[in-house]
Amino acid sequence: MPGCFKKTLFALASLVSFVSFILIVVAMGTPKWMTGKILCKTGVDLVNATDPELVKFIGEIYYGLFRGGKIRQCGLGGRRSQFTIFPHMVKKLNTGLHVIIIMFLCVAISFSLVSFGFCILNAIKVPYRAIKGPAGVCLWNFIAGGFLVLAVTSFMAAVKLHHLTERIASFRENVFQFVVLEERFEDSFWLCVASATAHAVNLLLVAISGIHFPKIKTKTEEANVTAEDIMY
């Protein structure tokens, strides 16, 4: 049986793994990965709008991995609309990269659950195989955290290098052209960052569990030392 200290650490690590799993699921299911402001460039050019009038042509957009929405402002008031990434819009985006991001997150979810199970196992007993012990827990957390980092990095690349917000804003806009004025990573994106951080914390907890602290002898143990023990 593991000691009380190790039990506590692995119980805490299992809780962190489960929280990481919840964070990824919530992040994937919510449409607030990015928000931004979009300018209706066609409308501005048509009326030759000046700075005070630009407000009438600035709309908003938000989106996640599967759905989103926008408020289109082209001089005649705001028009709200919602959209889904699959199956139609994904053809307009970098399909391969978008699917890879989702796959990375799915793999991270799987290994978060594996990490959760192995942490529970190590809190209950000492496994006889190394892969089921602390080494295995470190491996699963490293893989889960690594895939989360890959997913977050890939999403940033899609936004900054492949102009994801602009492509989504211009989807099915045959007349008006939109320009992105401002972009912000929102809560769902940061939930994935927090989940990756959680797995780093788990690696630290497992490392601490391997530290062997010196045992402190009590006064009762010191009093039981015999003359023979002193001779040796």
C-alpha cells in the first residue's frame, strides 16, 4: 500500500486529470474561441465613409471549432446570423488543419481519462509494473499535455497565418467584403491552455511523490535503544 503522502498526491493528481478532461470537453463544445470586430469594406467604399461614420460599418464576430455567429453592419443596421463550421463552411477554411485541431483535442481527452484512471490506481495500491506506476502517469500526462499544446498552437496558426477570422466573416458574402479590425482569444481557447497547464502540474506532483523524505524518529523509538545497539 502507498504511504499517506503518496496517496494524497495521487488523489490530487487524479482530480487534476479529471478537471483537465472537463475543461477540454467544455472548450470544444462552446463557440467562444475567438471574438473580433469586422469592417464592411464594401459599404465604406460605397459611401466614402469618414472616421465618425465608420461605427455604422463595424460589426462583431465570434466562433469556436463547430459553430459561431456574427453581427453584420453595412450601414443599414445590424443583422445577426449564426453558422456552423461543418459541413459547409469547412470547405472554405483550411480543412486539414481544422480537423487536425479537433483530433488533437480528442486524443488529449482520451489520455486525460487514462491519466485519471492510473492516478486512482496508484492512490489505491503500488502497481507491480512500471508502466502502471508513476512512470506511466508521467507518460500519459506528457502525451495529453503535448497534444493540447499542439492543438493550441495549430489554432493560433490557423488564426494568424491562414486568416481564419477573415475567411469565416466572408463566408457566403457575394456582395460585401469584410476586413478584420480586431481579434481576441476568448475563454474556450484559454480553457485549453489551462488544461495543458494542469497536466504540467500533474508531472510536478508525480515528481514530488518520488522524493524520499527522511523518517523522524520519535522519543519512544530512541528510548528503546539497547546496550547491544550502542556497541554496534
